[in-house]
Amino acid sequence: MRITKRSVDAAQPGTRDTFLWDAGVKGFGLKVTPGGSRVYILQYRMLDGRSRRFTIGKHGSPWTPDLARQEAERLLRAVAEGRDPQQEKETARVKETGDTVAELYELFMKRHVSQTRIEREYRSAFKNEILPY
């Protein structure tokens, strides 16, 4: 079965994670969690035989079945070249960390606090309570 918007919407959560696999792209699928969350995934095997699972993204803006399928095809091309998308994702995440407390603070604000009501309070507390030390 090809994963479509209709099949994603019709997928019912179970007591454990449920998987729907796409007939067109090998390894591309949809994971439905017991809480009802729908996530596009790619399961692939590296050249050394290790099996890996990559989370493409949560269903909804921007991830549609067609866009997620295109991303899965791009990732499979990377695997065919001998690259490991999951390892590259983890490496990129490590590179995003800062070297100073101020850099880590800005990263935290960008990821978790930006454009919320408490942003002003966080900035004030950091400026007055952390940076001086």
C-alpha cells in the first residue's frame, strides 16, 4: 500500500507503536504511537549490515506523505553512497552546541523559549543572575 494522506488519517493507534510501510519506497513508513502521534520514518541497512531507523518528521506542516517520501528517497541515495543519515544528524546536533555559557544560553532560547511569554523573564534572569559570574 502506498502511504497517502487518507491512509495516514485512517491509521489507528494501538497499545504499542504501529507501523505502516510504503509499497513504493523500500524502508519508508509511518509510525503511529499509542498516543496517536504520526511520524514518518525510514528504516535502512548500512553497507556493514547494521539496521538503522531515521525519523524524518512528524505528520503535519511541513511533512506530507509526498514530501516525506521524497526525503526518504534522498536519504536512501545517501545510504547508497555509504553515508549514514542518522550519524550525520547526530553529528550536526553536537556541532550546534556552544563553547561558552552565553552561546549555550542563546541556543537554549532559540530552541525552547523564543517567542513565548517568558522570554523576557529568562533574558533578564540570565543577564542579572548568570552572566556576571
